[in-house]
Amino acid sequence: MTIQIKNQNKLDHVLREIRSRREEFEEKRHVPKDMIAQLKELGIYRAHAPQCFGGDARSPMEFLQLIENISEADGSAGWVASFGSAAIYLAALPRETLAELYAEDPDVVFAGGLFPVQPAERVNGGWLVNGLWKFASGCKGADLLGVGIGTGEGGKPLTAVLRPEDVEIIENWEVIGMRGTGSHDLRVTNVFVPDERIFVRGGDSSIQEPIFQYPSIAYAAQVLAVVNLGVARAALDEIIKMAGRTSITGAPRMADRAYLRISVAKAEATLRSARAFFYETTESAWKSILKGDGVSDEQTSMLRLSAAQAAREGASAVQSAYLLAGTSAIYDGHPLQRYLRDAMVVTQHAFLNESMFEGAGSVQLGVPPMKGFI
């Protein structure tokens, strides 16, 4: 499936800069604000902002392919860019609050440390928020930060929206892969958040536009899973490039070895199959929304299943490329080192772990799935 990307020249320029700076992102443990500004110019953060407030009203397929392209250049940059989808969460805020948030422009970067959900004190007109939250990816470049403060309707977590100056970022993102995502902890101490800046994560949207009918939790899984499709593409392209070089030992070129040709072909077929399933389910759900039929539980289940499958098969393709590369891939600085580390981190996310297969199987067999799956 091919989606037309707007501003292709600008995208190409940004991708080149991301590739040239990915070592910097790893070293700093976050994507710097000047790079976030370029992602804003590319339209990442207005892609799903309400059209009535200046958003671009991009389809999910178009946005996902854009994140896939960025992730091919660097997984961490793709992960941070994926939070352009957070406008779908924010749409659960009152319309008046959204008008205020988007008053200057629709390029609003939202990040959050939503778990573990912390209890907040109910006070007159709002909530008094205290606590510590983990995994706030992209927090250092965010215009708004969210934290989980209990549960609302249907047991879904409430989220408080705060200004960056009200939040302390605890820089402790010491990990193996996805180092550039800056997924630090957040600490909030005695901050009052008015009711109009509290929303139910995954709750009903106050904006009546098609994208806000798309299942928000399933989409949150998709925008992360697609990162591994991009990383896997980069890894396979790397091994194909390596295969044409002459061996320093005098052995046949990698491309002349039957086992490598077979393995590369199998990895390519598996990756493309997972990608096709991923975009097929996305397009099916989107068409259903545009027809006015909404998204069924079965379609939502397939969105989540295809996301988990994309994450896993992407990681599998990266592992195949790494194994085929031999000893050259074990050195610091080799691209396959980063691809391997990043791809394995994606598979560990709670939205993409093994339980997603159990949930999808339950829906298929008519058994109630685990809470929050649909």
C-alpha cells in the first residue's frame, strides 16, 4: 500500500538530518527541541489536531506511513514523532479547552507519563496532583504533559494536562535501546489542575470529526508498532548493502552464499506480510468510519493484533539481518547494533506484548477479552 506523502522534499531533508544526528540523539538521551521544531514544520503534530482548529485531518494510513519513514531513519525519532497521534487522546477534553490549547497554532506536542496511575485529591474546581510517573517519552520536547490520576468512566484512567513548568523531569532513561526517546520519569508536587484540563484516556471525543472515531487505544499501539516496520526496513537494507561487498577473509561475497539469499528473501516476505496485514486492518477500520458504520469490536481486535504482529515480525527481521551480518555487526557504532537494540525495546511495550494475542483470540472465539483490550 502506498500513501502520498505531502511535502516530500521537506520530508527528505528532515530524514537526512535525522540520519546524520541519530548518534547525537542516543548520546543526549532525547530528540532535541530544534529537531522537534522540524517535525512540527513537517506537520507531524498537526496531522491529527482537530481540523476545526487548523489540523491537517490526515488519515491514519498516511500518518502511520510517515512515522514508518521517520523510523527507518531512526527508531527513537520515529517513536517521538508518533506522539503526533496524541491529539486523539486530547480530543476527550472539553471543546473550550481545546480551543485554548490550539489558539496559537495546531502544532502542539503532547507527552505523558501516564503510569503508574497515582491518586489525586479532589478539590473545589479540580484536582490537586502529586506523584511520580514513568516512561514519559518525548517529555523534554513537549508543549503539554499528561499524568495519570485515577480512573474515570468504564475504569479508564483519568489524565491531567499540565504545563512543562509545573512538572519536574527526572532524567533516568538509562536503557539499552530507544535511547533517544527521552522516556524519563515525571514528578509533580502539589499542582492544581482544573476540571477542564482533565480527560478520560480513551474517552469520547468532544470533536465530531472522522479521526476521533478511530479507536484511540488501538491507535496508540499502532503508532508504536509501526516504528518496528521502519527499523526492520533499515536493517534489511543494511544487510543487502553489506552483501555486495568483498569479504576481508577472501571468502565468497555474502550475496554469493545460498543460505544468505534464502534468509534475506524469507525475512523480506515475512516483513511485507506483517506490513500488509497492518495497513489492511487500518484501511478497513477507516473506510468503515467514513461510511458511517463506526469500528466494530472485531475490527478493533484486528487493529491490536496486527500491531502486535508488526512489532514482533519487525523485530524478527532485524534479528535475521543481525545474525547474517557476522562479526562486523558486534562493533559499537555498527547500524545493526542500534536496529537490534531498538527493535527489541518496541516489543516490550505493554500495548504490544504477548497478551495482545490472547485478547485477539478471545474476541475471535467469542470469549470476553481482558479489560481494556477493546
